[in-house]
Amino acid sequence: MGQTPEEIIDGQRQDWNRVAGGWEKWDRFFDEQMAFLNHRLVADARLRSGLRVLDLGSGTGYPALLAARTVGPDGTVIGIDLAEQMLNAAQRKASSLRLSNVSFQTGDVTTLPFDTASFDAITSRFCLMFLPDIPRAVTEIGRVLKPGGWLSAAVWSAPDKNAYLTTPLAVIKQFIELPPPDPTAPGIFRLAKPGELMRMLQEAGFVNIVEEEYLAEVRFPSGEEYYESLMDIAAPIQNLFARLSKQQQADARNRIVGSIGQYRRADDIALPIAVRMVAARKPFG
Ligand SMILES: C[S@@+](CC[C@H](N)C(=O)[O-])C[C@H]1O[C@@H](n2cnc3c(N)ncnc32)[C@H](O)[C@@H]1O
């Protein structure tokens, strides 16, 4: 039997709290590698000085921190997330960057604790596919946005274009049987299908919807670094890995490090990623 929405939310909270230390450990590396996605989200949400912005599933502050820089001292950004420990890390970074116009609070994206029409724009990176009821969250996004406000969201695209994420999954499958993923169950690839999030936004009344599959790579100095960093931060992959015995885990590690050798180039290892970038606007009314 599938999990209830409450169980999914609880699981997400525990999962991401557990890996918060890993996110902090690898923060600089992933910021350098993936900052371009934050810039894209900030642009797609049409952020500029003075706006009031909500970032959904902010985690350790992406893209909330860049949004805060962009809206400047006359604007404000609120980052919401289930996992308090991820947000604590985000808050520490905001303080060290001396950004006083951004704050973080715990909460569930499917029941946003904000007034109707209270934000000029909303951003979200790698969160919406983990929600138990995405259409409900999309309705909530439409409710709290002001008329004319933009949503920009990044979610993972197709598994076969995301070797960065699927390499460990393919190896884990060599040891244990993984049931074929339920396309409607929350998870990394829940919104990978072209047009899926777009359709939900259309049904919720959004306009000017644009979707693009955005291809890039994450670059690593070594296979070991790839393995350590991904395993430290990717809660869903950690959960599957935990089902292997100690010996299987050691073997799987070697196979993962070995199999990404095919992505080695002269100076580094470049793992492909494919991100679905979606932007949409709440109509003026
Ligand atoms: C992969 S992390 C992404 C964090 C950040 N946006 C980034 O791109 O670095 C996913 C985040 O979504 C949060 N999340 C998952 N389900 C959520 C929900 N229903 N409400 C709020 N946050 C949620 C998790 O706690 C986690 O911090």
C-alpha cells in the first residue's frame, strides 16, 4: 500500500534533516557547480529590486540567497522548507553573507502559511517533485502570488539524461530488485515527463507557461569525490543504498566509481544533468 500524504511529508522532513550536514559540507562545491540554475530561476521569476519573494523547499538556501541579493534591501525573501536543519544552514549562510532581507521558516509547500496575493514572485529548485499532492501545491502557489506574479521552478528531467543521478541507481539494481518506479509517486523523477508540471499549472489557471529541458554537466575532479558528495546529499539515493549489506555497499561503491570513468575528460569527470525549467504567470485577473 502507498504512503499517506502525512507519511510522505514526515519521511521528507526526516530524510532532508538527516543529510543537512552533508549539504553544509559540500556547500561550496555545489554552489560553484550549480549556481547557474539559481541565476536562471531568478531571471525566469523576473526578480528585481524591491520585490517580495517566496522560495519553496529552500533547503540550504538555493535560490533564496541569490534572490535576496537580487531584490536588494528594499525587497524581502522568505524561504520555506520542511527540514529545520537545512534551513539552519541556510540562515548561517545568510548571516555570513550579511543578507538581512532573507528569512527562513519551516512549513509545507502544499499548505502555504501565507496570505492570499502576498508575494510578487515565487521560485523553487528541486522540491516540487517530492510533494504528495503537486496540483494542490500549484493551487496554493496561485493563491499566494499577486496577480501578474511569476513562478519559476526547476525539477529533474528524464532519468536517461541524468547520469549524475542514475549511475548509483543502476548499480544498486545489480544487487537488489527495485520495483519499477510508480510514475505518480513522489520522487526524484516524478515531474520528469515533458508537459506534466505545465499541465498542472494550466489547470490551476496560470498563463504564459514556458517549459525547457536544460542540459548541463556537474564536474568532479575524481570518481571518489563524485561518490562521496552525492551520497552525502542525495537522501533518496541514500535510502536505497541503506538496503544493501555492508559488503554490497563496498562493492557498489567500487562499481559506481568505476562506471563513471566513461565520463572522464582531459581535466575532470563531467556527469550529464537534465533539468526541466518551468516558468508561469498568474493572470492579472
Ligand atoms: C533536493 S532539496 C533542494 C533544496 C534547495 N532548493 C536546493 O536546490 O539546493 C529538496 C528540499 O525540498 C524540501 N521539501 C520536500 N518536500 C517539501 C514540502 N512538502 N514542503 C516544503 N519543503 C519540502 C526538503 O526538505 C528539501 O530541503
